[in-house]
Amino acid sequence: MENRVIRIPSKVNSRVVLRVIPGHFATTHSHINYYVDMTYLKARKSEAAEAARILAKNYESTTYVDTIVCMDGTEIIGAYLADELTKNGIMSINSHKTMYIVSPEEHTGGQLIFRDNMQAMIYNKHILLLIATATTGITIKRAVECIRYYGGVIEGAAALFSATNQIDDVRISSLFSPQDINNYETFHATECPLCAKNIRLDAIVNSYGYSRV
């Protein structure tokens, strides 16, 4: 699959590159015709820092952010994002005037939880949710439900790739969208035209990577 990789530079900063692979892929909630690879954006220092710089520009200095909740292994970007938001004048009401960067634990059955020692970083805090990909919106909905359950105040969501700019009442800013990928499509698993044509799956994918089938 690696020989099919297409590199798509950001229109804002060419040093931030989205890597996609065309084919037939299954996610937890859908089938897609491109695998969106976030590996280097999340793990390479230079790309993570540049990605954070772009995302930070979407938030005005009137916004408060106390905690960045990171999903899908985006903690490195989250730390850079906290720095960039602070440089841009985003304030925190935490007593130490700095932001928390945390991730929920995924419990049995996919339930998201924050352990007792983490809950003070969520309760009554202004939360920015950071996620790798948002296609169907189910992951964001689960995360928002979890954060609100523990008393957090959602200020918005940031995604590396998102198929929408809003889910329910949560605005999503993203580095890349389907418009950046030629003919990107997502389908419900039972309505997938690739399956209807008996085209085999290339891989099972999620925001952490892929496993060939």
C-alpha cells in the first residue's frame, strides 16, 4: 500500500503534509475510499509544531482554554498547540496560568472515562478537544459527552482532518477537509458501493494506523 501514498501539502503551510492512500478501507463506523495517514503529523516534531501553529490561528484571544483533551494519539500536537494558543493571547483561568494536556481512558465497550486524579483538570474547565480525524462525527460526540459528563465546558474542537465543520453545537476547525482529497467518499458499511462491486478491503484502519486484510 505504501507505494500508493499521495502527499497533499496544506494550502496554508506546505511543510504540513497530509498523506493519503486510495483504496477500500473499513473504519469502526464506515467504509472509505482513502486512508488518511496521520502518522507523521502526530509523531514528527517539525510537522506537529507546524500543524499546531495553523490550528491555533482559528481561535481568538477572547477564548479561554484551560485544558486540551487529546484523542487518537495527538498529545504531541496538543502540547505545541497549548504553546501557540498562549503566544496568541489565549488565556487560562487555571491558578498557575498554564494549560493541561490530557487524554481520556477508553474503558470496556468503548466508554471514555477520566480517573479521579484527572477529573480536576476537566471539571469547570474550558476545554478544547483535539482529534486526529472526524468523518462520521461519532468519536467527537463520544468525547464531548464524556467531557460534559465530568463537568467540562466545550469551547470547540480541532481536527487534523474533518469531513464537517460542526457536529451538534460544537464548531470544528481542521487542517484538512475532503475538498483537499480528490473524490474522497465515506459510506455506511451496509451501503458501500465498493463492497457491492465485490472489491476486497485493503485494510482495517483507525487514527492509529492500518492492518492489512
